[in-house]
Amino acid sequence: MARLLVVEDDAAISEPLVRALAREGHEVDHAATGADALERLADGRVDVLVLDLGLPDIDGVEVCRRAREDRPRLRVLMLTARSSELDEVLGLDAGADDYLTKPFSLSVLSARVRALLRRGGDDGGERQVAGVRVDPAARRAWRDGRELELSPKEFDLLALLVGRAGEAVPRDEIMTTVWDENWWGSTKTLDTHVGWLRRKLGDPPVLTTVRGVGFRFEDG
Ligand code: CA
């Protein structure tokens, strides 16, 4: 179970947020101030920090900076009420992994948190499922010992699905993970890439379309 800390002073935002993330099976803690957040972070058990930029005491950027001093690999999703580019750059400079501008939908936020957990939770080691081997560090993949020539997106897509073999991975999650984190709109490009990937993987088929959901890499 992943441990999340939601840092947000506005209860109208934090309460539904904490509930939604807890429903996803995460252990969720909440802090309303930057000082409280830093105190709760001190035990080093938080996996993902969901951090509001505008806090009543210490600015979110500063909280992020201080949290990262002790734990450079802590994953941070910054929430901002202002959408100007400067704020985004500031958030990234402070070491945020991702950011969302309010208002955002809870499902988008959940998908971003899942993406962050995968990014950091995975050790980047090799995986082999159903005759398909993926080496994320080398960015190489094989099917039954034959190396696959994949484009960068095809590789990312395959690595994501193999990493979650047996699970139906939702389309919006694939789009936000493999394509643009600020992606909105058509997923036609995803279907195109899945088609190419299927052709390169050959038979027997291992990528299943889960209607109305997304795609599943078959693990057996
Ligand atoms: Ca705030």
C-alpha cells in the first residue's frame, strides 16, 4: 500500500481528495500547513506528496525544496491555483515531478498519482512475461529471444503494459503516462501505436483490448 500525504489548506478541496485517494486503496494523511507537512514527512514513510502551492505559512515551493533536501527521490505532485507558466516552472525548479492546475477532476489526479507511484516504485529492472522480456534500463525488448525494434513510444507503452501484466490499464492512464501528462482529447494515437506494437510482437497475441477501459498484457 502506498503512503500519500495531501497538503492543502482548503478543506473543500482536501476532503474529497483524501477520500478519493483512500478509495483507491492508498493510505492517505493530510496536512493543512507547510510546517505540519514537513513534520509529517520527517519519518520518511511518504511515497507521494500531493502539495498545494498556496499554503498559509510556508509556500508550497519551499515545502517541496525542503522535503527534497532530505529525500531527493520523494515524488511530488504540485497543485496550483494559478496557471501562468511561471508557476509551473517554479514548481518544476523546486523539484516537483508533476503539477495540476485547479480545478482538476479527481480521476485525473488519481491517474497522475498512480503514474508517479509507478515511476518511482519500479526499480527499473528487467521483466519477463509470456515470452516477452523488457529491459527498461537498456530500453530493449525481446519476444521469444528475438529483439524487437521499437520506437520510443512503443517501448514505453510495452514497458508500462508488461509492468502491469494481467491488469486492464485504462486508456487515460496510458495517455498521461506514455504521452503528455497534460494530455486531453483523442486517444486515436494510442490505438495506432498498439496496432504497430501488436504487429512487432507477432503471434500468439499478447495485447488484449479491454472494451470501454483500455488494454491488458496477457500474463498467461
Ligand atoms: Ca491553498
